[in-house]
Amino acid sequence: MICKYVGGREDLERLSISELLEECMTFSKFQGYPEPLDGSHKKLGFQSSLGKNRNGAVKKSAKNTARATW
Amino acid sequence: MLSPSGIASFYIDSPLKIPNLWKLSRRHFRVMLSDGRFVKLNKFVNRLSIRDLQFYCWKLKPLHVYFSVLNWLFPERVGKKYKARYCVPLNGEYVVDVDSYMMLFKHEHKLDPEWHVCQECLDISKRLTLQVCEVIENYYSKLAIVFSGRLGFHVHVLDFHYKDWTKYRQEKPIWCHQTARFKFTRLLQKQTFVFDKAHFIVSVDPMRIVTVPNTLNGKKG
């Protein structure tokens, strides 16, 4: 949800809760693409072979990519 | 919880609009990231403008964006409280956090399937906020109310001044702000129902940070 600026006391008196919730709801508008947060992608094995050679060592470029992302 | 891409698209798709009531360049900003880190934005840029804030929100994809209640001469130096006088506090607003659970009337929680929020709880918060505003208006006139993004409201008293409540002490500037806030909070506590121990302590604290209006509460979705 958005931390929405309402206004002064008069604005709050006039405010309808359902309208406020509609304005503040972001999930449907800004869902973006699905992106795992909890490392579930590792369990599914999507990154198991990413950037590795036959011996299983990680390439230098792949390390750099991993470090550059937050 | 919103996905990082959802947070990034929120900040890039809609321009961040913060009313001119707040002087952002004097504020100290912090963001909470999805991995639990608490990052100072002023370490990247000393004085943040609204464009800088939007850029860092897009880049870091924070769950929460906070700013200090005090204005600082050197916001980039703000850190520990015992060193805070070297950052030179100027003045700042007083903020009351109103949550519905402070005075919960008996009702059945009806979580809306679309919003996952009990509207009755929010309505209680609204009534409590109006009561607080009425009391505060006996002392100050410039109020700004912000929906917290969860189950309550923040009341910003913008014309609060510590000199209304205490004298200035050059060697202890933080103490002046704290004393003024303590006196005003104690006065409000007697007339309202919105202060428990935790709310009292944070309201008195001059180092407090609050959510920046019109930013995202990514935890709630």
C-alpha cells in the first residue's frame, strides 16, 4: 500500500475508508514480473548450472554479475 | 509483500509527489531493504532532492522509506544519538502515530478479500486521529495527516517549535528537542487515548524517523 498524504483535519473528516483503500492499493497496479525473494529459485534448480563449467567452478564473469546485483 | 520489480515499477511509472510542506534537503533519509538492511541514503548524496529520492527508491527497491522528524544542518552526519549535536539539529515537526489497536471497540474483523484490511479497524483509527487533531489544534494549527499504509494514520504537527516548551541550551541541543516533545506528549496523553508506553517513547524521541508520505509500504503489498 501507499503511505498516502490525506491533508488536514477537514480532509480526514470527508475521507471515505473504501476510497482511501482503493487509492492506496498498489498490488494490482504494480505487480511487475514474478521474482523469487526467498531463494526458492535455488531449490527449483534454475541457477544450478548458471555460469559454471564442466568441473563446477564458477566463471569469473558470473561472480561479478552476482556481486553487482543488490 | 511486493516483489522488487513491483516496487521498482511503482517508482518509475508514477512520479513521486511529496507536498511542499516538508523541506527534504534538510532531512535524513533511510530505507529498509527486502533483505532487512537499513541503508542511509544521505551517504550517497548529502542533501537529497525529490528526484534523488525517486532514483534511489527505484535503484534499491526498498520496502519502506523513512525520513527524520528533525531538520538537520548536516543530515549526512546523522547516526548515533550521543553524536547528534555535531549534526546541528535545526527544528522539526512533532509526529503522533495513531493505531487502531490503542482503543479497539468490539467488532468482528472482516478482512476484505481484495484489500486484506479490516475496514472497521481503519474507521476506529480515523476516529482516534480526529480526536487527536482536535486536541492538538488547541496548541498548533498546521497539521498534515498521512495514511500509514497499514492500519493507522500519522499526524504531523508542522508548526511545532521546541522554544514553545523549553529554553535553548547550546551545549545540549538534542535535550531541548526531547524535553519539548516530552512536555507536549504528556499533555496530549492526558486528553487522548493514542499513547501507550511504546508510542509515548517514540513520540518523545527527537531522533525518530517516520514514513515518507506518498511512498510505498512494500511489506503490506
